[in-house]
Amino acid sequence: MWRTFLLMCIAGALHMPWMDACAATSSGDRTILRTTNLSGNAGGERRVALVIGSSDGRSDLPALTLRNPANDARSMGALLTSLGFEVSVLTDATPQQMRQALAAFRLHLADGGTGLFYFAGHGAQIDGETILMPQAVDARSRTSLHSDGIDLSSVLAAMSAPRAGKTNLVILDTCLQSANVSDDFSSHVLPHAESVSPASVPAQTLIAYATAPGGFAADGMAHGVYTRALLRALATDPQREIDAIMRDAAKTVRVETRDQQRPWTVSSLAGAFRFAHAPSFAGDAGAALASTSVVAMRSRGIMPKDSNEQYELTFWDSIKNSNYASDYEAYLKAYPNGRFATLAKARIERLQSAASAPPAASKAPAPAPQPAQAAAPAPAATEHQHAASAMQATPAPAPAPAPAAHVANATPAPSNATVPAPAATPAAAAVALKTLPPKATSATSATPPTAATASNAESKDCAACPAMISLPAGSFTMGSTAGDISERPPHRVTIGAPFAIGKYGVTVEQWNACVAASACPKLSSENATAANSPARDVSWDEAQQYVKWLSKVTGKPYRLPTEAEWEYAARGGTATPYWWGEQMRKGNANCKGCGDPWHEDGPENVGTFAANPYGLYDMGGNLWQWVSDCWHSSYKDAPVDDRAWDASACDTRVIRGGSWREGADYMLASTRFKYSGSVRQSQNGFRVVKDLK
């Protein structure tokens, strides 16, 4: 009989509104669920649970809005009720209501038995303390977080009083990221917050976290990814020991988030705990919980991706393991008084010291010879002579050559390495650039050509010019409702005229043609030497030098793409978060944790990964790409056409697409970021656009 009731409640947990079978009552903005002990529970011992879901839609900080925690709490409450717990469910509660519920929870536990505390919603860590956020807490204020937030130590204190048959279970579906709030206490925030250690956990207590310290927790379509995995594990077999259930849930979360979210537990339990002793079952409710859809990896933290603090942390996180002094110099230029400024200066000193040390006796392997370097040097030519040579007629494209090996990107050049000189003559550069970069290999799961791909003509204006893909005029929805504030509001944009955009990002060989004409500065030593490596460590100002030279060489109107043009091209006619669908798939983007081929040290050669439906490569991953627009913190009052959104005296420009150092949630077609236009950074490159009017 009890198993039938269990199935009914689990099924009800998956479908809102709340089902009468689980005896819910409402009071104001709270939902309180109470049941009596059921005859089928585990051994007849008393069990009490406080379940809280804080969805908390914030009008002042829309990026913090959560919808699912209330669903999480109701579903968890229904499941625990069916397993014999006396359950109180509290949704979207104020700080006072949460404290009152916690006090009542303490009193109910005094009679003995198992106590379970569950929380879903926003969370943070400050000075090593985990803070759970009720409704209407100002996430940017240390005072508000400390005074209005519910700290984990208070929860543990409420559950730690001596009682008969004491077992404490704490389940937190929230982030464990260090908070970044007002500058008055930013120096007290650790980049990697400390969490509860086993030695500090009260006796007979297990704490289950949805993510590792410093990590993010993901939201799904109707539940948090961790909560859904836990509900599934419990529904499948509640008689297993709790350690096995938690391991099962953690494995599911790691698979569904591509190992970006790693649940963990800390425990002082002396014996085994089981939610049920009845025979296991696999009912329809378990099957209904078998799949999920990750909506946003960073959805349960208090720090939106577009906040100034997150820009700095994202920047630092992407360079913190770099062996290039220029990366840390770029950080200091952007954040001279940043939280990692002292560490950045120390890294620069260390790298510069290593660079000035005598070279090691072992000889580094010579780079693979490139066709462009085989030509004999010739006397330097003027820019005018170079233009004339480069603009020679280009023969019809030959079949694409086989992809080059990735030897150039396997290991980055040391910071004091000498970059091989570019081809000395315009003729050499022109000859070398007659061959297009390689196409994706069959191993990259490239998307088969579509009708849209076939209709987008490819062309080159000169031997030294990038290959261009022509795109038609059209309309699309720019931005995202599920993204950060900077991506909102989504708005309809009309591309009024056809244009051509680079099939690939500008390559090392193409950039060196501009260097040979004395029109562009030399690339840094961080660039690989392969001809089809993407040119990187290039500032927005330097990219402007390149397009100016290219326009002069060809007589055609080349420029950087506008932000609207870039997203229109990146989406490839699709409307999903990624151009290939709803979730990351291996072989479509070069990013951290997104599948091989991937190297921590640098980007892959252009064309290594699959092209989008328009035939464009690396529109997500490999390198961030400069666009022409000035940075604006949202799309409020943004143009509804393809114009660049500029501003007077603008020194911060937009970059798009993500790089090999970022994870999958930065590969979305809508993701945007900012950077100082005058600063080089090793993850930044660009592609060009040509007007077809």
C-alpha cells in the first residue's frame, strides 16, 4: 500500500500544481506540507524534514531570477512525505519566515529521530561561511547577506542538540561560489572559498552539496539539475544506503553538465542510513525523471556573468595558469587595483626572470616547415608593390588539401621565443595564401551541407585575402531571455543588406602579409607558427589596422563585423542557444571541457571543428572575436538594424564567441563580453566583414 502512495506522490511531484494526494495546505506566500508518520517507513523511526525553495524573482537584479527552486522544494517535499517524513515545505520565504521555520524545526527535532534540511536557491560563500539566501536579500551588500541570509552554521546548530536516534541530513542545491559584492569588503572575499571540513561537521551528520567549493549549480527546465538527479536516484531505489544514492546523483549531474558541476558530500555518519527498507522498485515516476535539460550552468550563484566582478574573475580564471607575462600585463591594465593585482605582478616578475635566464642545454624541436617559409628571401617591397602583387588574379579554388597536423599547437612557444620572420616579399606571401585553410576532418562530426550552406557563395579578393562567405539580408532575434543582463532584452534585428564574412578567423599567414607590407605590427611570440593558426594576442586597434590595409589592397570595403552581423552569422539561421541545438556537443566548438581535440595551451588551427549551417568555422570557441561596437551593459535602446552601436570616446569594445579557455556556457550564440580596445590578450582574435552593396 505504501509503495502505491509513494508512486502517487512522486508522480505529483513532477506535475504542478500540487496534488491533493500529498495533503498540501497554503498560507500566504508560503506552502506548508505536514504529514504524520506512515506505517511503511524505514523501521518506524521518527523523521522530520524542513524543505525550502527560494525562487525569488528579483526586479533589481533580473539575472538572479530563479523559477525552479519552488518546484524543487515541492517535489522533494512530496517524495520525503511518501518516505515517512513529517515535512514542512517553505517557498519564496522572507528572512523572518525562514528563521521561524528553522526555530520550529529545532523544536520538532527535540523529540528525537532523523532530521533532514533541504534548500534550493541562491547561495554564496563569504569568509568561508555558506550563506543561503531568502527572498529580497541584496546580493551586492555584505551587510544584507550577513544580516538577512541564513548561514549554514545556524542550520547545523538547530540540528545538533542531543536527541534520541539522532541522524542529520543536509542537502543544498545551491552554488558554493565566493560572493562578490560592494568594494567595502571585497578584500575579505577569497577567490576559492573554504567549505565545511569533515572535522567541523557535527556528529552523525551528512552534508550533500550540489557543487564543489567555488563552483556553480545548474538549472534545468523544471528542476535544478542536482535535485532532479537526486529525485531520480531516490525514486529508482530508496532502499540503498544514502552514500550510494548520493554517488548515483553526482554521477548523473557530472554527465549532464559535462563535468562542469561536481556534487560532493561530507559526512560524520557512524552507520548506514536508508530512506526505505522495502524492496526496490523502478516505477513510472523514476522513468519520468530519467532525463533533464541543462538551461544555465551559472544559474544558482549570486554573481551574474555581466557584473564587473564577474568580468574580472572570468578574465583571471582564463589566464591564471598562463605562462605568458603579457596575459598578466593585460589583466593589470584592465584592473590596476584588482583583487589579483599583487599576484599578477608576482607572476610577471617570475616569468621575466625565467625569460632572462640562460637558455637550457636541450634544444627545442624545430617547428614544422611551412610552404610560406620555403621561398627565398627577396629585397623588401613597398606597400604599393605588395598591393599590386597581392591583387593578382586568383585561380579557381582547387580541392581542399588534407588537414594539417596539430603540431604547431601542441605546446606554446615560451615567452622569450623568437617568432620566425614572416615571408619577406609580397610575392611569397601571395603564393602561400593561394591555398585555403583546411576543412574540418570527418572526426569532428561536421554538419552536412544544408541548403543554406550551399547558397552561401565563397570568394577571395586576392591571394593574400581571407576566404569570404556571402550571407543574405534577413531578420533574427538577437540576445536571450535566459542569458545575462547584458544579453537582454532580446530584440528583433533586421540585416538590411547582404554582406560577406570571413569563413575563418584571420590566420597567422594572412596577418603576416600585412606585416610584410609594414602596415601591421608583428604578432607576439604566443602565436603558433603554422600558416593556418588563428592570429591572436591582437588588440581591437590593431585589428582596425589590418582591415584598413586589406581595404587599401583590394579596393573593397573591409571592416570588423557589427555585433548584430556577428550574431546573425554565428546563429547560422537557427534560434537555439548553440547553432547545433540546446546543449554542447563534441566536435562543434573548441572550448574547455567540450571534448577532444582540445589543448590547455592554445587554440587549434582554423577549420579543425565543424562549420555552422552558413559554412562558417569557429563562431564559438577557439578565440574571442572583436566586433566594431562599443560596449553597452544591456540591449536597452540598441539598434534594431545591422548598424554598429558606437559611442563617443569609447575605449571598451565588444568581443564575441568565447575561446578555448572558457567552458561550454560561454559558447552560446548570445554570449557577449567586453575588453579594452587598446590591449592585447592571448585569447582575442577577429574575422573580417566586407560590404556587398
